[in-house]
Amino acid sequence: MHKDTTTLDWSTARGEQWCAQLSGMEATLTPIDAPLLRALQLDAPVTIAEVGCGGGGTALGLLRRAPPGSLVHGFDISPALIERAQTRRQPGERAIAFTTADMAVATCEQPYDRLVSRFGVMFFADPPAAFANLLRWLAPGGRFAFAVWGPPSENPWMTCAREVVARIVELPHTDPNAPGPFRYADADTLLALLARAGFTGLELHTWRGSLPVGGRLPPADAARFTLAAFANFAEHLARAGDDALNAAQRALTARFSRHLQGDGVHMDAHVHIVTGARPRS
């Protein structure tokens, strides 16, 4: 199977980077799980597939919240992340499974009652084809809930790191329409793609809140986590030398210190949660 550059990146370097920072990433993003899972409307035992399950944190949360008898199956293109997720299953647990797969192109033998994704649908190389394929993963009448990031200006927890690093080293230009975290900052773009793929009953829900950067970390540790975990900041800084990395660490620590609240750094975030269904016929 031919794989595009984005897929190769996530199946290798990006996936391994996420895996290395898994505890901090999951701690940062956990506040979004509750509204995302509520949007699935889990009112009876169902089968659930997660698109881009990462290290399994959201899938495990789904299993705890879903009605007894539900089955959860997490899929990710990163073998490293799937291997980590599999270690978190309880021995003999059959209600949850994790599989390496690219759901943008993979076939589905048995459609699921629910599809869910926490920031996993913004990286498809061919979005129209990928969403058309995801429609086939959903049983007729089945429901989905996808979380994507809102506008960069309303997600300073993520953008402030880029601002800091860009003052120290030159960063490549980012194409807002290319695969990336803010691809669907304008939710109308995603809604149009989903409608064209054949999904119906589309609704947009807004979540605004604060995220604990890296979990409950003091500013200096939150800065180290951010520079190591997000994008390829660490790579650019490393090429520029230790002075560049140290300067970025100091500047980001100072920025995060302004957002210290009790037990950690908390910063604002804006998330689009898009829901809809596959038509029954």
C-alpha cells in the first residue's frame, strides 16, 4: 500500500514522539474527553471505534463510561502507540482492543455503532476520500463525534510555544490547509467535507476551558514538556545549539509563569466537537 508523507510521519517519528511524551500529552488533553464522550450519546451497549487512539487513554475512558456490554476498539497508524496502548489492557479484558491501522484507507469488515476521534482527523492527506471511507466504518444510523482544534488565537496553550521558538530560530511557514492541528480551525470546512462524504444530522458544539499543560507541572517543567512534545520545536532548536534551547526554555518558562494556578500551568483552549450520523438507508 502506498503511504503518503503525513502517514509515514505519524507512523514513525511523530508517533514515537507522542509515545515518549504520552503521560504529559494525555494529562493535558483529558479535560476534553468528558464533553467528547457525552456527544456520543452512549445510552445502550454499543460497539465503538476510535480514529487515532494514540496510547489508548480516551479508549480506556470510553470503556469506563460506556454501558456494560459495549466494545471499544482503538485504531492508530503508529505501531509504537498501539504497543503502548496494548500494555494498558487488563489481563483477559475482551471489551477493548487496539490495532495498528490507517482508517483513512483501511477496510472495515463489521461497521461500528459509534466513531470517535480526539484530534485524529486533521492529518488525512486526502480528506474527501478519508471521510468517505470513515462513513463505511459506521453502521447505518450510527453516530460519530470528532474533536478538532478551534482558531489558533483561542488556543494560546499551543501557539505560545511557536511564538517563543520563532523568535529564536527560523521556523518553516505553516499552510493552514495542510495536515496539521489547526486545519479545521474554521469548522465550516470540516462540516462541508463530512456532508459531502454522506454524513447527516451534522452539529457543531463548542468547548472552551483551560488545559493543564503537561499535567500538574510547574512552569519550568511545563516548558520542557512543551518543547519536547509539540511539533518539531526540539529538532529546530537542537540544530541551532544549546544556547537556542536554553533561551527557548527560559522564555517559555516566563510565559507559563503568568498562567500558574495552584498546582500547575493552566491555559485557555477552544475545541470544536462535530457530531452527526450515517443515514439509515
